[in-house]
Amino acid sequence: MKKRVGILTSGGDCPGLNAAIRGVAKALYERMGDQVEIYGIADGYTGLINGEYKKMERLDFSGILTRGGTILGTSRQPYKKIQVIGEDHVDKVANMIDNYKKMKLDCLLTLGGNGTHKTANLLSQNGLNVIGLPKTIDNDLYGTDVTFGFHTAVDIGTEVIDRLHTTAASHSRVMVVEIMGNKAGWLSLYTGVAGGADIILLPELPFSYEKIAQAVMKRVENGHVFSIVVVAEGAFSKSEEKMKRKERLAARGCPTVTPQVVRYITEQTGIETRSMTPGHYLRGGSPSAYDRVLATQFGVYAAKCIADGIYGVTVAESGGRIIHNKLSDIAGKAKPVPADHQLVQVAKSLGIAFCN
């Protein structure tokens, strides 16, 4: 009897999704030949809710290793709303379960980050055979050392900072770069160190405005005519530490703290300060060689789990080995940057200021 496997990609796109899809498909075909059928579900959980899917052919997985984005499409279905019946009177969870059964699936693969894994765990608890694959440029998924998409985003962010160095030096400016990462600062930390930033502001280490100005002026006193400041999207000051996110947004009048950082540096140092936000540029385009390999490894391992009947798990990397964790053990758990993380200590040893 043929095994029927559904695949969906949920949440924000990132490089490596297609490589992971390809890894799963090719490994399944190698193991099972014509005894497996793969169904692509459109636009994440939205497609599963609405019953939007199609049977995939072998050629659909050819030539996608290097492609960014996702051939299946994606969307966000916030976990907080997934169990809420709205004005459309749609019971999303019931629909997903019903469509899984209508498709006669033996397994559902969900490629995504924290929210995706919470919904995957919910479906698993409702009796569906689910396997997760961890993707996010934020690298904040609990239980895995790294997620695919992260290293590509680091490479792109580093290139952005590299290019800002020359223009900052030419004009004797402070350049403030806002890097994606709303709840975790992994991407800002790695791009900041790789790009030679002078100041890095992370959500995990609330900063002092005064210390930012002091760090900039210290560089001036040491003969440096420019500075590079990396600000994580979710960074906040010590004065905002006890506020909830909505309270911070209301107090600032803008989504991130970057404009305030720029204004403060300008006012306190007298140095012309500009900001730059690469935004979604960080998660677009072709995956790096590292992410192609990692996503392929995750995909092949997921295929092995399917063949062995191992469900209710998510694939992960730990200590250089590909493993799996129970969905129930990782769902809803974040992986913030520890204050004493080795790379934080390395950065401090180089004179990079975190201003906390």
C-alpha cells in the first residue's frame, strides 16, 4: 500500500526551504520508489485549513536546491488564533484534521519556526502523524543548535555591514543597522561579529542610551572617525525593560527602537548618524552552501523518520549530529541568546560594546 505524505511550509520564508523539500522527496523516492506519494499543501496551514493541495511529481523537486523561498507558498496562521473560531465561523483545527483524513495522509511534514511547531504539536496531540523541520533566520527554535536559513541570513547581513563600513568611513558617520530578530538576537550577534560592528544591541541585553554615546565617543578619542551599530529588531532599552511589547511600541510611536538610537547618538555626540534596514532582504534569495547541506540533511532524516514510523517529532542538529526531539518537548519554547554565551564573550574581548 502506498504511503501518502503531505508537506507544507509555514510562517516567514527563508533560504533552504526548497532544499529541505527536495531532500525529503528524493530520499523518500530512493527508499520507496513508486510506493510513496507526496502532496504539496499550498500556503502553509491556510492550505490545510482550506483543503488546497496537489499531488507532486518527481520533476517538481528537480532544480529547486538553489532556489530561495518556497515552491509551496507560505502564510502566517498565528497560534493564538488557530483555535479561535472567528467571524467566518471556520473551526481551523477541525478543518485541518478533516482535510488530513480526506487526503488519506500517513504523515504531515511541517517546515517552520516556533509558531509552526506549536501548531504541529497541537495536530500531533489530536492524533495526526506529524514531523517538523526547523527553519528560521532567527535561529531561536529550542532543541536544535541551528536552523536552516540562519547562516544564509548571516552571510547577507555581513555583506550589508561590509558595504556600510566604506561609506561610514568616507563620511565620518555612525551607521546604525537594524537586523531582523524580534525576540532573539542570534542574527544580530553573528552578523555583528562577522561584520566587525562596534556596538551590538540585543533583546536579551537591555541597553543604556548613555553607554551607547560613551562607546561612540570612546572610538572618536581613539582616532576612529566612524562607528557601526547593529540593532536587533526587538532590542529595547533598560527604561523599557519592564514594559510589555505593546507598551513599548506605544511609548516609542514606532515599531523599533532604531530611530531613537539614531536621534540620541546625533544629539549627544554631534556626529552625523544614519540608519539602514535591510529587512526582508536578509531572508531572500538563494541559500548558502551551508544551508543547502543542513536543509538536505534535515530532509533526509525526516524521510528516515517516515520510513521508520517515527512521528510526533521534529528534526534537529545537536553537537554536529542530526537527531529528533519530541514536538511536545520543544513546542512553545524559545532559545534566546544567553548573557554569558561564548560568542558574546568573544565580542566583548574584541572591544564590541553591548551597552547593557
